[in-house]
Amino acid sequence: MWGVVGALALMGLFFATMPIARARHARLAKKRGRTTSESFDALMLRAGVSGTTSRYLWKNLQAYYHEPLTPHPDDRLESVIAIDRPEIEGLVSHFWSTMRGHDAFPTRSPLRDDPTVAELGRYFDSLTGWTVLRAA
């Protein structure tokens, strides 16, 4: 019984906070303007993220952004964009399986709490051994 109550409470929390995230995204978009995929790639390159990883993040982060907000390297994923830790870990797993297939997942230091988009990109590059100078 408590499991059902807990699940319903989590669903209620999700739907209650969704309008808050939309409003936060709208305010942020108004303040900073819209990032295009080209400008995102350039900003990510300056942040030390390979082009392959940058394009992957642009495509896969779109689902977490409410229009008109678009991904930006400085966005904090958990506190600003409201992506929870299991979803971030899902992005890590999906990136690894997309880029490296069935290779064993490397032992790396864990991704720190509330990473920025650029930090996530550099983490992805470190997993695969890519650098900006030697990208895939």
C-alpha cells in the first residue's frame, strides 16, 4: 500500500513542479536569448568539449528543455534544468553504448553533483579518451 501511495506522491510532485520548470526556463531564455546548434558547438569547443560530444549533447538534451530555452554549456543540469540524477546517469549510459557499443564501462571518478552541460561533455570525452585536439 505504501508503495502505491509513494508512487502517486512522486507523480503528483512531478506534475506540480513541471509548470515551475517551464516558467524558470522561460525567464532564463528571455535573459540570455536562444542558442543555435552552431553557437552551442563553438561554446562547447571553447569549454574543451569535442565536436562529437557536443553534437550528441545538443541532440539528446533537447527533451529536457522547455521552449524557447535551448542548451547552453553553463546550464546546471540538476538545479537549473531540473534533470534528476538517474536521468543524467541514463544519458551517461546511453552515450557510452552509442559511442563504444559493448565495450566495458571504464572506471573513472564519478561525475560531480549538479554538473554543467560543459562538465558533462568533458566527462563524456574523458570516458572515451577523446580530447578537443584528438576527437572522434
